[in-house]
Amino acid sequence: MRTPATLDEREISEPVSERATGGLALTEDLSLRVSPHGYFAAIYVGSFISALFFYLEFDRVAIAAFIVSWVVVPFLAFRDRITFDGKRLVRTGYLPQLWSWLTVARRRLKISDIEQVETHAIRVLRRGGNIYYRYRTVFRGKGVSVSIASGGDEFRNMVRSILVQLPENALDTRSIELRDHLVDPKEALMRAEFARIPDADVLESLLTPISRGRAAEMTRPSTIADDAEAEDLRSLGNELRLAGYLLQALEAFRRALVIKPRDSRLLFDFARCLYAYAGVRRDKEMEHRSLAAIRLSEMRGREDLDLTTRLGEWYFQIGEWKRAAAAFQRVIDRAGANFRTALGLAEIALREGKIAHVIHNFASAGSTAQTPSLRRWSRNESAYFSNLNSDDEYMELEVGRINMLGTLDSSRKTALRIAIFALPLIATGLVFEDQLVTNIGWAVSSFALLMWIVLIISYRLMSQRIPYEFIEGDE
């Protein structure tokens, strides 16, 4: 679900080139290589086919498959990029161009057409007290989806250049955080060093004193520093958190709370960081302390309606639907409906199976949206759930499609595991010169790999909602 926005929608009217570069026009297009996961899968399949044909003594076919896998596919992956010229996202590369020509599909997405932006964070590696995250941001609009993955300065430059031009209501929680706090990890560490924040190894040994024994210190405001220092520490904490340096982020937030102990937003950021670290350590007691800090932030920030909507969003993310609904409703009661609170209530109603409430809240979100793209998306969502609610046949088809997606997803994972686990059987037969074992291994692995490919294609075909016009046409 997406993050609630401020009560007044942030409509960005300045060109992206000016906002993203501090008022300077972009001198060249930004470019980022497409995530190569699909190409890695093609290399794996091609290598398997090459090995199979070598075993069957079809050497020419095997050599051709090997060349395609290790020469042609990497070349296509290298040429496949996403470019941004300040107005639109375009996916280049030979395969996307060929697919667009064959299917008459669009491969360009204008900034003004973007309806949703979602960012997913994946924990790639844990080393000591640090977590290495990989971010994947997806832009959707008018049936087009463009995704970019983190991996260096190219991602940071592109994602900031795009997000600053979009209205905040189109962004989810992590996308807003990337827009506001994404920096080079080395820069964040340098700022932490200037602030004299110890390394994660040192802080990990002091974790218990920091979270328990020094908790009383957080209730005593300091007279040495001013509000500007506290805000700087809060910014540093968010930058360190996004970079994966959770312990140092916690220390930055703690120091800021020493200066401003009653700041509800500081408490909120601190609690989220502590909750994330508790999840990494699987520490239930620490998780309970983070929830207590969230309750304290909610209590002290009752007059801050923007914070209240963000609290509602966070409650929704951790499964506290009743508290989320109460937070959203409190904002509506005091300031009236806005896009984010209506959207939040729609998502909660959807989880509870209240389709009529879903339709009403999406319609309310559309009536408060201030951009054509958000109004179009809200209208489409409202129409989709209205069709589900009014047509039992369409409801059955969509429920069947969603259930089938779950089955296909689990089945393709199983097929891939079988294909990989059969490889040692092939190796065992080759080492001991047992042709029967080798043939069984090749047969099992080949069939499983074929099923994996079929299931992937089927999953992608069924990912799209069934157009309601098909049902009307049948009638």
C-alpha cells in the first residue's frame, strides 16, 4: 500500500530538470541499465540446452546454443537500457524494440501519465550491524510498467530526477523516502563520521545500554544544541537507514531525541528504524519497544494530521488494520477526506472483503485527486471493483484468476528447484559412467525446465485483469 500524503497535495509544477539539478537544466539524458535477471535466466536456459545437445552429440546445434547464450544474450543485455530525458521514460534495446513492434505495445511512459510509483526494498546481505538493501522502483501508467533497480549513482540520479517531478500522492512510502533521503552510502558514512557516530561494531556492543539504560536520557532536553542540529541528525538518521546502516541511524535518532525529546516525528522515525532492526535480529522485545515508541509518537502528534496519516499507513504495513483505520478516520473527521486517507481506507476495506466500502473510498479518492493521472487511476479502480460487486460471473473469473496466479507462482518455483536438483544426478551418472542415471537426470531436468518456462509465460499472461468487456460481449 502507498504512503498517505500531506493534507495539501504536493503538485510539482517546476520542470524536473530544474528541481533535480538545483535549477540547472539537464545537459544529457539519464540512462540506466535494465535489471539483468531475465537475461541471466536466458543464459541459464541456453547453457542447459547447449549441454544437452553436446550430450546427444549434436555438436553444431550445441555450439550455436552456446554462442547465443554467452555472446548474443550478454550483448542484448548490455544494450537494454532505460533512458530519461526529463519528460519521459523510454526502454531501449533490440529486444524491447522488437517486442514493441510485434505486439504494438508502448515502451515509453510520460511523466504526466504516471499513476503509481512503488519501491520495494530487498535485504541482499547482512554484515555485522549493517544491512545491504537493493531497491526496485516501478513506475506505472496507462498500462505501461517501467522498473529500475538500484546499483550505483545512475539509479540515484534517475530516481531523484523523476520523483521530484511527480505529485506526492503518486508515490508510496519508500519512494517518498528515496526522493527525500537517498544519498551515496559513502556520503552518509562521511556525515556520520563528522557527527562522531561510532561504527556499527562499536554500537552493537552498546546496543543494550542504548536501548534501555540510556532511555531516560531521551527524556531530558539538552540546552547545548539547537533545533537545526536535531533536524540535521534526523536527516542523517534517515540517510543511514536507507543505506542499511541501521545501528548508526538509531544512534543519530537517539542524539536528536536528546535535543528534542517531545518531537513526534523524530519518535516516529526512530521507532521505524528500531522496528526494522528488530526484524533483522528477530528480537521480539526490541520490536515491542519500537511499537511503544510508535504509540508515544501517535499520542504526542495528535495535532499533526500529516503524521497521523503516515502513522495509519505504517500501521497498515505491519497488519494493524484497526489502528490504521482509526488514524485515517481521525484525519477525515478533523480535516475532511483527501486522496491518501481515502486510499488507505479503500485498501483496508479490500483486506476485510468489504467491496462496497472499497468502491466508495476509491470514488472519494478520485474526487479529491488533483492530477489527471490519479483521477484516471482512481476511476479505473472504482469501476473494476464495481464490476466485481455487480457481476457474479466476473467475480468468479477474477477470483479464479487470482487463485491460479498463486498456484502458478508456487509451481514455477517448484519446477525450478527440481531442474536444479536434477543436475547432481546428471553429474553422478557422468562420473560413474552410468548411462541410465544420466538419462534420467537429463529427462527430469529437461522436463522441469520446460515446465518452468511454460509456467513463467502463463503467469505473465494471467497477471493482467480480465477486461470486463469480454464478459459483456459474451452476454
